[in-house]
Amino acid sequence: MENDVTSRLRSICLALPEATEKQAWGDPTFRVRDRIFAMEKRGDGRVSIWCKAQPGSQELLVGADPDLFFVPPYVGHKGWIGMRIDADPDWAEVAEVVRRSYALIAPRTLAAMIGPARSR
């Protein structure tokens, strides 16, 4: 049976224009025109989502709530953010983190279709 967290995340990600899902590194990744904008990760004992963040956002989010946000390995040095989704997350906040990442990765014409991202 499919994990409820994965189902909720999948519904958020695949609702975005031209979003697709592809397995990579043993986890689902969500892409727009084959560029990753979100990854569900489970390998470190926690369930999280990794997303691209705007410059400066990583430090602000981790500093404001280090129990929820973290700097992920491999992509953290590129400004990506990790967000725990294994402890009853605020799904509206998860959706906003995903939307902001999508807007940074997607071509402008597709990003414009989702409207402006709201700040946290």
C-alpha cells in the first residue's frame, strides 16, 4: 500500500504544469522538463522533501526552525532546502515550498502559470 505522505506530496507536485515523477536514487523525484524541483528522501531515517530555495532562504528557514528545515547533503551547497514531512506537516506550507522551488526551476512561461510565490 502506498504511503500517505508520498501520496500527498505526489498530488501537490503533479498538480503543477508539466510536472512528472521519476524514480532516482531509490526515491521519487518530481521534475519539470526533466529538471528536478522536488525530491522525497527517506535514507537518513526521516522523511523529508528537498527543494530549491531562493538565495538567502536556506539560512533564514534553517535558522528560524531547525527542527523542520535543514541543509540537505549533496544539494545543500547549491541553496536547496530540506523540510521534514514525517511529523504531521503543515501541508499548505509544504505546497508553498514546492511551488517556490518549481518557480525557480521551470521555464518562465510555466512558472507564470502558477502565479507569484508567497514568502514564508
